[in-house]
Amino acid sequence: MTEEQRRRAFQKVKTYSNNKFWSWMNFIHSRAYAKAEQHYLEAMDIVLQPKQKKAVMAKAKEIREQWDGMATVTLEDTEGAELQSLGV
């Protein structure tokens, strides 16, 4: 991204209302979360045995839900469903 593109994106975000800003933030975070999940699942497919992968996924869910207090977010519940349909 060039400096000019960054400046324009920043100016656009500054025009958002409070609700639109938080909706946009949820979209961006959902997209980042979906991409991160894709990366670690692909990595586990390459490196781990299926039983190990299942154990890692269970531990990640425990950490997210119990340690951090974050409920599981599904792509169907977020704007990430649109990204999933695009293959992101």
C-alpha cells in the first residue's frame, strides 16, 4: 500500500459514524481471525497427526473461551461468512 493509499483509507475511516466504525472493525477483525485460523489449520495438517491436531484445537478453544473469556465466533455469525464464500 502506498503512502497515498494509506492516507486516503485513514481519511475515509475518519468519516465513519460510531456504529459504522465498530461495524467496520468487526469486519476487519473477523477477516483477520479467519485468515489466522486458516494458516494454523494448514500448518497443523502438514506437521501434526490427526490426533495431535484435535488436541491442539481443543486446547486453543479452551484458552480462548476459559482463559480469555471469548466465546467461539463462527463465520456464519459474522460478516466473515462473506469472506468464506470468497475463499478467504
